Amino acid sequence: MNHLPDQFQVQLAQPDQFLNPYRWVNDEEQNFCPVIHARFMLDGRPIDAYAKLMDLHLPAGQIDCLNEISGWLIAKACGLPVANRAFIASILASDLPPHAAISQRISQPDQALYFFCTEQITVAQARGIIPNEALVEEQARWEHCHATIALDEWLANPDRHLFNLIRKAKDQFALIDHGQLLRRSDTGPWWHKDELPQLVNMMLSNCLHRHTIHVRNVTAPEAISEAYSRCVDDAAAQARSLGRVLHEISFWCGAIAPGQSAAWLHFLVNRVQNARTLLSARFRVLNLA
């Protein structure tokens, strides 16, 4: 991975563009895999970002990385608020501070490790300060709430928990963390190319929708119908936006996991085309387990 087309949105940072680490954030943020807060030099200016370690030698790491790239590109193309920039960074092991969970992966100090990075989002502190109930209410009032429910439905994201929406200000959030698309268990990669076709119609949990139903007390048929119509309209607009990033997603599939791109692209296209059916099934089930 040394050359990217100029029009691509996900960039590639080389080891000399890694300036300095701030801290590993896993213990504090309870991330699923190692994440480091660090500074990079991109396009001649310093960028603070959160970098998630990706083991691209393993199928699970490849899928995790493709999920992150796909989720960021698609959400951005659909006009939803996300980190301003995303990039893949190659960082030398010797430039990283010690971390027990990754030390066993390092064979040589000059070994390059790959990270999926997103530019730091300016946030209004929520965790530990705002009660979870109040945070749920804000997310249910958020102007992009229905569009995010629609996106997560056809993008097959069951991991939109309370803190995968970063609070930027009161009633304003940004989407992060798409690494666990199609997650159905706690071990192994979440999808394989051979099984994707049979998962086009599969319903997944949707925490944001469940919270919204409870907060807004949406139980009357007319209220459910209105919410469903909004989500369906959003999904239709998102389907039109998907085509703008399929080429870039295909490139990264070929670079990271050769042989996965056709199945993954077909899954995304078929899933968004089936969004109305998926959303219809979801709105008929109010417990939304």
C-alpha cells in the first residue's frame, strides 16, 4: 500500500508522518482492541487522531479494517457527521509506548504495525458527567437520529451503543466505530465472504432505535408509521449516496483482503436495496432485542 488515487478520502500515512503518541486509551474507554491517541503530520499540518490497531495478517483484522473504512466512507457520503478525516497509518513498533496486549505481536523493533485512524472530534464531555438516561434522551432528539437508525440497519451495524455516538454539544453527535459490522458473536471475524449472501435479510439489534422508541414513547400506530417513513426516506437517499464510495471501498478490499471485495460490495448494495423490508420488520417489533 504505497500509492492512492488523489481523489480517495481515506489516506495512507507512512511511519515518518507519526509525530508522537499521547496515551493508550483502552483502560479508560474500554475499547475492543488497542487504540492510541497520537499526533500525525498530514498535508503539512499536525493532526491529532485516535488510531486503532489492525492486525492485517489475520482475517479478523482484515474484516475489522474493511468495516471501519466502509462505515466511515458511507456515513460521510450520506452526509452524517463523522470525523473529518480517516487514514491508515503505518507506525514502527519502536515508536510506540509499551502495551502488554500488543507486545507479543512484535518480532522486531522496526516492525511496522497498521492502524485505522480518525481525526480527533472536539467533544462535550458526557461519560461519567451526564447521566445515561439524559444522554439517551439527547440522542433520541438528535436531528440525525432517524438517518442513523436507517444507516445502521442496512449497514448491518449492531454496535451503535450509547458511547458510539460522540457528543459534540448538546443534542449534537458524531458517528464513530464501525469495526463490528455484522457482529454476531464475541470471537472471530464477524463475516466471511461465502456467508454474506444469506445475511442480506438478517435483522440485527439496534440500540439507538430501541432507546428512541422508549424515550419518545412511540407506540401509537401513527407515530410508528411516521418514524418508519422517515427512516425509509433516509435509506433511499443513502442508497443514492452509496455509489460515490463503492470504488474506494473496492480498492481497500483489494489492498487489505484480496478476494473479499465482490462479496462485500454486493452485500452492501443488496442490503441497502432491501432497506425498506428490513426497516418494516424492525418497526413491527417494538422490543427490538
